[in-house]
Amino acid sequence: MTTPNLEIYNPNEMLVQCMNDKDIFNQFLAMACQTLPSYKEELLTAIESEDVDVIGQKAHKLKSFTGNIKLSQLNQLLVGIEHDARQNNLANIKAVFEELKIAFTCAETALNNELTNK
């Protein structure tokens, strides 16, 4: 599964979600930068252990999280991974493992850049 050419991160949508309050936006952004790495490790560990139940749980949590912070590209990968976990399709999940790692790196970089530029 390859994700379509989606933007990695949309700060304008996230700002609107924060009711255009830049203080809330900055707090949300800082929380996202702190939280995403641990969520990432939980999911990658679950995939490496081939536990589809845990993969599904972690993908669901991350899907919601990335949707809220407008990480579109990563979010779309997680939608597919959650679906594949429900279908017990470990082969599809493993097929996007490298793409997932790259998407996480891009998302973390985008969030950290946004935080640094504040």
C-alpha cells in the first residue's frame, strides 16, 4: 500500500482546530512533539512482534492522534494498518513497515520544525 501524495502536516488546519488560539496551538504542538515518539515505538514494536491485536490497538490510538494533529500522510497509513490488523493481514502491515518508519520521521521533523519556528 502506498499513500497518495498527501501533505505531511497541515498547521493551518490544526490552528483552526485550536479555535485560532495560538497559545492552545503551541501547547498542543509541544505535547504532540513529546508524545509521538513513544506512540511510534509502541506501534513499531508491536509490528516487529507480529501481534496483530496489539498492532490494531496501537494503530487505532495513533490514527486518532495523528488525525487530531493533522498529520495526513501518517494518518492514512495508520488507517490501512488498523484495517489490516482487523483482517489479520500481517503481510500487508509488514509490506508498509519501511514506508511507515519514513512517514514517522517526516512527521516528527515537521512537528519539531513547526515548534522551533514558534
